[in-house]
Amino acid sequence: MSEGKVKHLFPGGNTSLGFFSYYSNIITQEEADRFIIIKGGPGVGKSTFMKRIGEEMLKKGYDVEFLHCSSDNNSLDGVKIPGLKIAIIDGTAPHVVDPKSPGAVDEILNFGEFWNEDGIRIHKENIIKVSKEIGSTFNRAYKYLKAAYAVYEDNAVINGEALNKGEVNLLASSLIEELFNGRGISKEEGKQRSLFVSAITPRGFCNYIDTILTSSKVYEIKGGMGTGEEKILEKVKGAAVERGLNIEAYYCALNPYKLEHLVIPELDTAFTTTNTYHSSSANKLVSIDMLQYLDQKILECHKDDLQQNSIEVDNLLSVALSTISRAKALHDELETYYVPNINFEAINKCFEKTMDRILKD
């Protein structure tokens, strides 16, 4: 039996708007046969538990989505087995998730049952102190990310002034005609699934773009701040949805409303953007350079502003990353109060029981 296919995603992110959640898009209530929400403190084994389930299901030939934590990309916030319509997620802060259809779809695994409460309570003061410090450190990091995006937007405005919007509209129209080949508007719109495939993490910028670019036709759009690639993707996305096609939309780690990658499974087609902060090694059917649609005279007039802004964005992002890294160190300290008080043997038994139930579904 061959192993299943792997997709690595982020359901939430550290963004210029603070922590931003796309957790509701992991699996819908209508889609899910089983949605397991794990509750418990730091270091109690939630991530390891989900990773083990994902790896076991891969070996059994099932496709698996590994949903990574933006605050520690080596840790998981969830796994999804699409073929079985099952998802298991960490439902604790900052991405609190509670059952919507208890019993019918959702259930809770309480890992609090597997810890020695007396052993944890003796660290009460330190736990409260470190938890507050983690929160304030993340809030500080979000201020730097907000400032970085404010400067980023200034470059986007300058590039936007230089952009030949008419040419971009013609390009988008040509792509839509090529993709849909006369396919008409549907009476029922397609569905959109929104997530992240990149994140700002304690270890820097992290992306898993190659794991979503498995389509036979991949279009690459090269650009920068405000150079029109988002406009093209939004037009293609809208056209696909209007024609009843389901799409996967992947958003910017800094601005969670900025579309960066688009997958249309039914057309075996994907769009990806390439810039200073991310690229992919996937084979490209077409590569479009948006710089050809910029008025070089306008760019030359603002050359110094563009360069200085880029320097400031990088500086602010660097400070944000180091601040998020400090928050991660504090979280590691918090785990030290829990790990010695966890009954991992009981968690192993829970793992075996959960696997049995998944495979019986």
C-alpha cells in the first residue's frame, strides 16, 4: 500500500491584525463526520498525539493535512483526514474552539484528565505570571507587525500609481477566458476554503507552498508590494466561484485578507505568487512578471522612498520575529510546569482508542 499525500497548512497566523484565525475553514459541520476538539494545557501532548494519528493514517494510504501552529511551526494545531471526513484540532487559546453540534459531529477529548492537578497547582503563581507575559509579548510583536504593514502599504501605494491597471485587467480577462473556455455562470456558486500556507513564526518566515501546488497546471505571478497580482487572483477566484467551482484560497501571513495563492481542484489548476518573501520550486506552466506593467518613470521618481520603506519593513519584521521568538521561549518555560505532571501512558491508551474509533468509521 502506498502512502497518502501530505499537505502542510496553517489554520491561524501572527499577522498585522494580531492573531488571525481561519480555524472555521479546517472542516465544516456539514462536511465532517467526526470533529474532535482536544482541550488541555501546554506541554500535555496534544501536538504529538495529533502528529502520531496523521502519520499512522498516511501509512494506511490516507491523504492527510497537517495543520501547523504559527507560534511554533514544529508543533501542530490539528490534523485532517479528508477521505474519512475527520479532523482533530487543538481547541485551546489563542484559537479557542468549542463544539457546535455536540454528539452529532463534535466531541471533546479532555487531556486535563491525564494530569496531576496537585503537581501543577504548586506552580500557580509562576504559571499565571508567565502566561500573562506570553500574552503581552505577543501583543508587542503584533504592534511591530502592524507598523511593518503600514510602511509596506506605502510602497504598495507607490507601485499602484505606477501600475497600468488597464493592462492588468486585460491580462486577467485573457486568463479567465483561457481557464474556463466558455464555461458559463452556474446557478449555484462554488465554495471557498480559506487558510494560510505561510506564517510568521519564532523561526522566521515559514511556508509550505510546494505542498499545495500539486496541480498539473501552475501559473506563477511574480510581483511585489501593490504590483497587481492580488487583483488578478481575485478576478480569477470570483470567476471560478461564479461558475460553481470550489476553490482553495491561501492568504498572506502579514495581511490575512490579501490573497496570495489559489487552487481550483476541478480544473487541476493553481496560481501562486512569488516575491521577496516567498517562492516555490513547483514546475510552472506559465510565469508572469508584473514589473512589465509598471511605469518605470514613476518608480524612478520614488526610488529613494521605495528603498527606504523596504529597509524599514525588514527592520520592523526582524524585531517582530525576535519578539515572537521570546514568546516561544516563555511558552517553553510554561510547559516545564506541566510536562512532569502528565500521565503519558494514559495518553497512549487514549491514542490507541481514538485510532480504533477512526478506523471503524
